[in-house]
Amino acid sequence: MPTSSIARKTIDARPFLFVRRRVAPPEIANTIGEGFGTVMGYGHSVGAVFAGRPVTRYPEMSPGMMTLEIGFPLAAPVAGNGAVE
């Protein structure tokens, strides 16, 4: 069986349309599904051009709770609406 390797890769910054949610671990799956739907719906309503696979970041974790940033990379920036950044 081949061994896996891990490497750090630097990528260029690009626009990212997302929602931020603070949830407990049992809520992660449903929250990610809802988040992708919210971002996709808003993005389509403002003519956003999605430029990659959906992404979920976990920028903050504490005992029993975590912050998720759920969204998509974009070809060009679009304005958010408060709930979607």
C-alpha cells in the first residue's frame, strides 16, 4: 500500500462567498447543508460565478462549539447581504 504524504501549499487569494455559523458538533452536517444552500441561492440571485468546489473552514474551536465558514470560491467578488459575506 502506498504511503500518503502531507505538504504545505501556498495558493493565491481569491474571492470567497460564505456564511458563518457557530455550532455544536452534532449540528455540523445539517449546518453545512443549510449553509451551502444559502450561499448558492444568494450567489445565483446576484449573478456570482462560482469558481471551485464548496469549502468549509473551521477558524475557531472551543470545548463543545466551533465556528464554521461555509461557502464557495468565486471568479470575481460580489457584495454580501449581511448574512452572506
